[in-house]
Amino acid sequence: MSVETSNLAQMIRLLRRSGVSNSVLKKLLDEKTINDSMQAVRIIDIIRKQPETTIIYEDEEGGFNTEPAYAVVLLYKDIVLSYFSSPTHGFLRIKNINDIDREVSYLKALLKEYSAST
């Protein structure tokens, strides 16, 4: 991943100060998916509140007769955070800024798939 190292280090420090565990941070740094929904939501909430953060995409499907599925793509400086949550699965991962369009398309497809299956 060619994320600006200083921005990534700043984000990790911010998350560490906010109480995110080192094991979760290591998964993010290793470009592994975070499947722990509580930790993922916590990270998204922390990053969303930062003034440098832009919401690139956010949508929700379901909710009346079914549990909702939720997707968001955040841009924190040059770091893309992609989050998806549904009753069957969820994840958080970081990507390079060049992957924004791909992540948005992927999450839209997941929401559409979830909507069609409910």
C-alpha cells in the first residue's frame, strides 16, 4: 500500500490514544480485514469525527421488516476506510486513495445484493 506514511502513523496514533487495541491496529497495518464489528464501528466513529475526514459514500438498505445493511467509505487525508455491516457479515479495511472508486462500487454491489436477498 502506498499510503503516505506520516498520515498513516498519525491515524494509528489517534486510534491508539482513543483506546483501539494494538492487535486491531496491527490487522489494519497488515491490510487485513477487521471482522470485529464493535472495533470496526469504534474506528469509523473516531475517524469520522476528524476534521480531515470526508465521507465519500454512505448508504443503508433495509430496516423496516429486515435488519439494515450499512456501508460507508471515508477518506482520512490519503487513507480510505471502507466499512460494511449486515446481519450476515461485516468488515473494515483500509485502502489506498486510488482505490476509492473500486471500494464505492464494491460496497454498492454488496448493498444491492443484500437488498435483493431480503
